[in-house]
Amino acid sequence: MTAVTDAPVPTEQRTPLVQMNDIRVSFGGVHAVDGVSIDLFPGEVVALVGGNGAGKTTLIKTLSGAHKADGGQIVINGQPVTINSPRDARLLGVETIYQTLALADNLDAPANIFLGRELRTRWRTLDDTAMQDATYKLMARLNPRFKNFKAPVMSLSGGQRQSVAIARAVHFDARILIMDEPTAALGPAETEEVRQLIRQLRSEGLGIFLISHDIHDVFDLADRISVMMTGKLVGTVNKDDVTQDQVLAMIIAGKHPEEVTQADIEDLHR
Amino acid sequence: MATTTSPSPVATSGPQPQGGSSGGILRRMEVDPRLFGMLAALAIIWAVFEIWSDGIFISPRNLWNLSLQTSAIGIMATGMVLVIVTRNIDLSVGSMVAVIGVTMALLQVRWLPDWLGLGNPWIWVISLAAGILLGAAIGGFQGVIIAYVGVPAFIVTLGGLLVWRGVAWALSKGQTIAPMDSTFKLLGGGGNATIGGTATWVLAGLASVGLIAALVLGRRRRVKYGFALRPIWADIVIGAVGTAAVLLAAWYLNQYYMPEALARRFVEQSGGEYTGQQIPLGLANPVVIFIVVGLVMTFVATRTRFGRYVFAIGGNPEAAELGGIKTRWTIVKVFIVMGILTAISAAVLTARLDAATSGLGTLAELYVIAAAVIGGTSLAGGIGTVPGAMLGALVAQSLQSGMVLIGVEAPIQDIVVGIVLVVAVALDSLYRRRVAV
């Protein structure tokens, strides 16, 4: 049967990359995130799932620096940290790939990858050649099919744009990656391209928080699944211990896997 | 059609390639097709006016005047590109010209002579510096309201359009303030305020060497990183056409000679005897200022972090913010740059007129915006080039001067410029839709 894991079985001995303890965020009187604790280990993908308004994005924004937590503690590599801005998060090795990708559509891939962290010559001018060169090397590793290095990214396909956003995140020695709906709005082939990329990054030892609505993505990529509902954590499960139906029941009914009855699952399929 | 030699690069590059096959050639040469289209439009405008004016338009004298007239608007247009690229607008530049011009004039005519004595060599330096500081301050002030208070640029600068014109009137008490300091007047390009024939040749030579050096260095960098190279013939064609255009322009403009009285004074001052020699005026000083400003602004826009951020903000403000860019401060800086450029234009215009009034620069904002937009700057933000805006200024000014030359009445001129502005933007958006850029 299933088990709600407080500490994941395969990684018990190691220090977590990230521990988010008892995080709280309120908007006015509404508790968008209400005492949620999750963690992430190196070389692991943790999926954050839940319905609209469950608080996944708000929770993760406290880690990416886009939003301040009202309470709770973030621990990175065993050190308690304060994250007030995206810049703080980056300095701690936390990179975020937003659902909108946050690309400047009028600029080319190298300009986007180095946006805000441009390489410069000793004359303090932009070193476009060096940035282009670094982009070639990066893409050779991440997505060898990537070709359009000089075109504005608005002319690229969805998968290629996603590659640019991911390349930007991983180039600066990110150890923790937050991906918000990485395969939404992608075709099947592009989705596979992005999934392959995520597997590649996991094998390189990065820890990845994956926010997704797509249960197939979640089961294909995640090692553990944390389910949220109305700002609270329903539970965190090992993917291998649960079925898709059980996770859906967690999302919809807010029940722990062991509480999920056959009747609930039949409800799902009605 | 009197002459076939024109200082435009178009005339030297042979027939205008149009349509499909040329697109391929242009792409391989990595030449921006829109820049090329603008050169073609300019060639057509010049040809039409040349025929219409019975061979006066493309005369050294008229082109020399055209270059002078383009400068003031063109200087401001290089800054307006950055303003529009960040999805903003500046409607106040014409009124800023007035208030800065009047201030600089008052400094030279009333305030500084009382203090330093008339004819003191520091007067023009202090006036110019004060004008530039005032421009930066006004631009920065408007920029802060736009970026930090969050009032749309359209409103802030529309207010500025009324306010600064009014301040200029109040400062000048409605009077014309003249004459300017004799050194300051050299900024205006009238009479002897030119660099002379030899310096024009030197400048053209430097420009040619610079162009070729840029091509060679660019190639070397690509080789160093093992990048794909532009075909060598493309580099050679670009270098040859560019160099030829620059040298041809210098040669042609140098055929505009000093009027007899000036030439006589010039020869006699240098100890010679005047026997009717023809002495080239050379480029007018404002044209040199325009070229230098254009180079500096191109460098700023394409080679500096600030320029990159300007374009990133225009493309996606949120992405820029998330990338750690201080977007608000960057926008303030853009308006400060616009203010400084406006002050330079105000100095040129005041010096050329040898006077300042509160009416100086009326409607300049519209011509500056038109120049930037004709030059391919997108009002949606994120897209635009400094050389494009410089060419846009030349196109707009060519139309204006051409119509004056052939005696078109002023209201008709406005109708034509208005239509051309809309058609230029329509063509550009059609082009963009087709290539999906």
C-alpha cells in the first residue's frame, strides 16, 4: 500500500537542497499558502500539483523571490536563508522558468540567456561573440537540435523557446530549478523535447520543482509528488507508490492516499 | 535628370534589387532589408524632386543645405528611438528646445556678460553646459514621473509640451533674444561655421578606414570562435559600397563653395590674394555633430549593457524585471539621454538662428517622432535602430525641403508629410506581418 513520506526513502542520508518549513502567505485575509512544508533533494524532481488556486504558484514564488513569505523558513543546503528578490534567489542557485517563459521576444537567444548578466569585454562593452559562443556550447549539451541562434526568439517554436528559457536558468550554475507548467501550450513532439531536457538536468544532479496540471508529465518525470489544496499540503507521496487515480483523488477530494476509497476513484471516472 | 552622381549609397550600388532574389542576396550579406528599403525610398524621393526642380535638388548647394537642415531633427531622433523602443513617447522635445534655447541665449546675452564681461571665452562653454544640464534635468524629471510615479509618458510629456513652452515664454518675456556669442554661433553651421574641405576629406577617410577596420575585426572575432563567416564577397561588397558612398558624399558636398565675400575674407585672412578661387565650405558643424551623435548613440544602443536593457524592456518589461534589470531607473536614463540630445539640438538651432524665441522648435516633436517611425522604430516597443532614425530624418527633411524648393504651399507640405508617415508605417507593418518578425 502507499505511504505518506516525511523523508523520502532513497535520500534519507543526504542534506536536502531545499527545505521549505511551515510557509505562510496571505493576501488580505485569505491564506493563499497556509503552513506548507516541502523539500527537495539533489537529482530529484518533485512535482507540485493541485487545482487552480491551490497555492502552488504562490508557494513557489516565495522560493523564487517573486513574493515574500509572511511566515515560515526556507533552508537551502542546511542554511536558513532570506529571499527578498529574484536576485537573492539567483545568488542562492535558485532559477525559475516561468510559465510565460519571461523572454524578451525581440532579442535573440544569446541576449535572452544572458539578460541581466551580460558578458562584457575589457572595454565594458557587450561581448556578443562570447555570449553566442557560450550559447552554442550550452545548446550542444541541452538541445542539439536548436539552430536559430541569431533570430529574435519570437520567431522560434514553443519547444525552442522553452529551451532558451531552460538554458538561461541552468547556465549560471543553478542547483535548484523551478519550472512552472513547462509543457503547457506545447505540441507532442515539443513536449517530449522538453521532458528529455528535464531528465537530462536531473541526471546532472539538479533539484527540480515541477508545477504542472498535466498528470502525464507528473508521472513521467517526478520522483515525488506534493499535492496542495486550498493553500494546504494534502500530502507528499513517492510516485512509485501511487496510481494516477490516487493522485487525482488527492487533488480533487483532498484525501490522503490511504483514505481514498474505491468509491472515490469510481467518482473520478464517472 | 541632370546628374547621375549622388552622394547616396544607393546611387553607387547599382540598380535597386527588388523582390525575391535580392532578398536572398541581402540575407546572405546580413543587410537589414528595411534599411535597404529606406535607402531605395530616399533615392526615389531624390530622383522625383531632381526632375521636378529641373536639376536643382541634387545640386551640391541643395544637398549641403539638406544635410544642415536634417541635423537638428536627426540629433533628437537618435534619442527618440530609445524612448519609443521602451514603449514610451516624448511629446515635449519641441518645447524643451524652446526653454533650453531661451535659457542658453539669456545666459549669453544678459546674465553672463554682466558677470564675466562681454566676449569672455567662457561664456559659450558655460551656456552650452548649462543648456545640457537643463536638458538632462528636465528629461530626468519627466522620466521619474513616468517610471516611478507611473503616469503614462504620453500624458507627462503632453503636459511638458505645454509647460516648457510656457516657461520659455515667461523667461523670454515674449521677446527675441539676440545676438549669440560669436563662438557659440559656430555650432549653427551658418557662414564660416563649417569644417572646411580638407577636414571633410579627412573625416571621410577616417570613416572609410573605420568601416573597413570594423569589417576585418568582426571577421577575426568570428574566426576566433569558429563561427560561420559571412561570405568574403559580401564583406567586400559592403566595404566597397560603404567606402565609395562616404568618399562620393565628401567629394560632392565639397563642390559647394564659399560665397565670394566669405572666400575673399578667408583668403586675405590667411595672407593670400583673392583671385576668385573657389573654396569648399566643407561639412557644416551641425552635420559633424549629427554624425558624431549618431555614432555614439549607435554604440550605446548596440554595444552597451544600457542599450541591451532598453531593448529588453521594450520587448518584455516583466522579463527584464525578472532578469534583475532596474527597469525604472533605465527608463529615467533614457529620458535623461533624450533631454541631453534635445539640448544639443537647441544649441544648434539657436546658434543657426543667432537668436532665441519662445517659438523655437515648434512642432519639432512631431518631426522627430516621424523621423524615428519612418526609420523603422515600432511604437509597440522593442524594435528600432539609430541609423534607421537618422535616415528617417533625412527622408522627412528631403520631402520637406524638396517641396519648399519646388514651391509647394505650406499646408500641402503638411498633407504630404502626414500621408507619407502613415504609408511608411503601413508598409513596415505589412512587411513585418509577411516575414513574421
